[in-house]
Amino acid sequence: MSSQKKSEVSQKLMVNATGTAPAPASEKIPLIARPFVSDRAKKTLDIVEKFVEEECIPADSIFNQQLGEGTAKRFTGHPPIMEDLKDRAKELGLWNMFLPKNHFKEGAGFSNLEYGLMAEYLGKSRTASEATNCAAPDTGNMEVIAKYGTPEQKKQWLQPLLDGKMRSAFLMTEPDVASSDATNITLNIRKEGNEYVLNGSKWWSSGAGDERCKIYIVMGKSDPQNSNVYRQQSVILVPADTPGITIHRMLGVFGYDDAPHGHGHISFDNVRVPASNMVLGEGRGFEVIQGRLGPGRIHHAMRSIGAAERALEFFVARLNDPRKKPFGKQLHEHGIMLERVARSRIEIDSARLLVLNAAITIDSKDAKFALKEIAEAKVLIPTMALTVIDRAIQAFGGAGVSQDTPLANMWAQGRTMRIVDGPDEVHLLQLGKNENKRGKFLLDRIEWQKQKGDEMAKKYGITRRDPLQLDRVSGTKSKL
Ligand SMILES: Cc1cc2nc3c(=O)[nH]c(=O)nc-3n(C[C@H](O)[C@H](O)[C@H](O)COP(=O)(O)OP(=O)(O)OC[C@H]3O[C@@H](n4cnc5c(N)ncnc54)[C@H](O)[C@@H]3O)c2cc1C
């Protein structure tokens, strides 16, 4: 295709069937959130959208192909297209947008809400988050070091992470215990002179497969006898090349290897690190992991909304594919499909409001203040996204579960979100417990309202009776 023809095609792709350009991202911000979004963030959001749609999404399949084949190769490869995307993102000013301005001077100066809006677009592409240095688990890990790290730790680890020169992993989950309850974590951290010695094993260490992953943030038990079970754990920084560490294998996600980052199964055999690698102080591991997870859950949720939006785009495109006419009609002429589209739109839009509200609540104070809103988003969004992706898969028939669309991979990724960072049940239980705290009060208030009604009835000379009172006695006429 000539370059002129190519440019005509790309121009055409940017306009709707009506001949108008689609509204840019900044104009699609829900009205309720707009007063909290600065003009600078709106401008950046539009650049993010364009970068994702025009540069990252087309690059996604190239990235995968450049990784090559075979476990050894895929976990040592650095697709050149990623470095090009990173250069381009920096050129566009899209770098480290995730570090919220009210807590960190190192980030790009946006609020959780503003970055959340951007994360939605990043979630539409496989490569966009890493290209802008906003990929998990590095984002959460950088937050930990920025929030709790000593100046030395920041210099050694935070700066290269912020520069996108290395990657990191967060090691909490263990193969032999129920890790959704972090008090069960058993990896042993023992102090010996000026060092800590680590023994134990970890799995689902996301990002550890990447050769550029140089630092592990490890949670273990440093004081197993402490009577307070929340003071037994510590979090410590462990360089990935420390002797005694073995990455045994990578874990697949529904058959996907998630290379080059992957999810490692790792053992620690007398691994020694300097005592100065402790984060925040011995026994403060719970504090560290709790501080890490609030905004991270919002990032995941907004990326999942982006994935759901992309699934809906594929869904609608398929409904309008003129080659596909089951039973003589295009899919959009089958009412059930339009109903599914409508339901998807409603569910995505309502879920987005929930997450944006959580982000605004965090911005108004801090993540602790927004625990309820964060938990609601953590539970609702993955389920919503999976439902929308599933509907899109269904519309594609066999192609939907194949490699011919990104839908199957999106579903696999989305399904993990109901487990990662604590399974649904843990958050539901907490939300349910908190909601139930009102039980006694509500019981009393309902009784009080009944009594007050009785008093009012007396005042108005009304005899209280059931609205469906019948009093029909067989063989007699009703009294009413
Ligand atoms: C793709 C992926 C990436 C991950 N990345 C990381 C990472 O980077 N670092 C890391 O440390 N971990 C990571 N994890 C691990 C993840 O956080 C844990 O799998 C999760 O916390 C659950 O722990 P577990 O697997 O030990 O399951 P368990 O704790 O054994 O729980 C199993 C099941 O028990 C049920 N359950 C648990 N608690 C309750 C309850 N209170 N009430 C009722 N039912 C309950 C739930 O159905 C739960 O799924 C990742 C996992 C996946 C799948």
C-alpha cells in the first residue's frame, strides 16, 4: 500500500460512520468526576488514549512474536519493540503517571483519580503499561520503596525502577500455606549479626521470570513467637542475584506463560542480605503490605475496565461483520445480541463510577479512608469484566476462544483478578462484616419506628391493622 493510501486509511479509522471524529478520552470522563480532573491531566489522558490506540495495540502482537518460542528463550528475551515504545512514551511525557501527587514527589504529579482514568486506556493493551513504566508489580513495589524506603534503599532500587532500567517482584504467596491469610506466611527471616538469613519458598512471584528483575520485596516471619500475630512478619529487600536463590519454574495461567515476566516458583536456601535491607523495621510487614495494596487495586480495576471496553469493541465489531450471517441475518439483527451489548454498556459504566469514586475517596485523604470503596471495586470489577469478555467471546463463536482475537487471553488474565491480591471471599467477608455492624442499630431503629407509628395512629384516632387483614371465619360474613 502506498504511503498516501496508508495515511488515508488511518485518517478514516479515526472517524465514525457519521463522518465525525469520536470524542477524545477527556470528553468521556464521567461528569461526576470532571471537577476533580485538572486540565493538564485531561491533556495527558488524550495523549495516553492516542498512544495506546495508535502505537501500543498495533505493537502487542509484534511484542509476542519478538519474544520467540521455548521457555528459555521467552524468559530471556527483551523484545526491541518495548524499548522503542518506552522511548516514544517518554517523548510524549507519559512516564510514571501512577505515583500519586499527594504522597510522592517522584511521580508525574497526577492524583489517583487522574491516573485511574489513564490506567483504563493502558488496560486495553498488552504493552502500554510497561511502555509507560506503569506496570504491576513494579508500580506497587516502587510505592513501597518510595513510601517506606531509607534514602540508601531509594537510591539503590527506587531510582533505577523509576527510570525503567530494571524490574521487581513482590514475594508473599507460598506453595505450602493458605496465603490469602498473610499470618500463615512461613518463610523464615533470622537475624545473624549484621545480616538477615532467609529460608523458605515462594510462588506466584510475578515478574521474577524477567532477567531484568533485579530486586525482590520479600515477606517472611522474623518473630514467630510474638503474641501479636500481626507483628510476626517483616518485609525485606533481596537482590535477585543473591546466592541461595533458585527459580525452579514458571507457573502458567490457563496455559499462558505471561513471558517474559511470568510467575516464579522460587526457593531461598540460607540467603543472606545486609540488615539495612529491612523495610520500615522488623515486625512491620503487615503495615508494609497493607500500604502497598490500596491504590494498586484501583489500578488493576481501571485496567480491567479498559479490557472490558476493548472486549465490547470487538463484540460490536463482530456484530457488524457483513460476512457473518447466522440464519440469514447479521448478528446485530438478532435482538439477544443487542441486549447483551446494552447490558455490557450499563455494567461497564456503572463499574467505572464505582472505581472512580474509590479513587476520589483515596485522594480526599488516604487509602485507609477508602477501604470500603477499594474492596467494593476489587470484587465487582473483575466479575463485570469477565461477563463482558465472555459475551464477546460467545459472539465470535470458535474464533472467540482461539488466538485470533485477544479475547481468550483477556479472559484468562481477567480470571486471575478474582484471586490476585486476595481472593473475592476475603474482601466480601470484610465488607459483609462491616455492613453487619449496623445490625443491632437497625433492629432497634425499625422497632422504634413501629412504636412511633403506633403513637401517631393513636393521635389520629386510627386503629392499627394489617393492610391485608381479612378475618374471614367460615360460615360467617367478613367483619369488614
Ligand atoms: C496470576 C497471578 C499472579 C500473582 N502474583 C502474585 C505476586 O506477584 N506476589 C504474590 O505474593 N502473590 C501473587 N499471587 C498469589 C495470589 O495473591 C494468591 O494466590 C492469593 O492471595 C490466594 O492465596 P492462595 O493461592 O495461597 O490460596 P488460599 O489462601 O489457599 O485460598 C484458596 C481459596 O480459599 C478460599 N478462601 C480464602 N479465604 C477465604 C475466606 N475467608 N472465606 C471463604 N473462602 C476463602 C478462596 O476461594 C480462595 O481462592 C498471584 C496469583 C496469580 C493467580
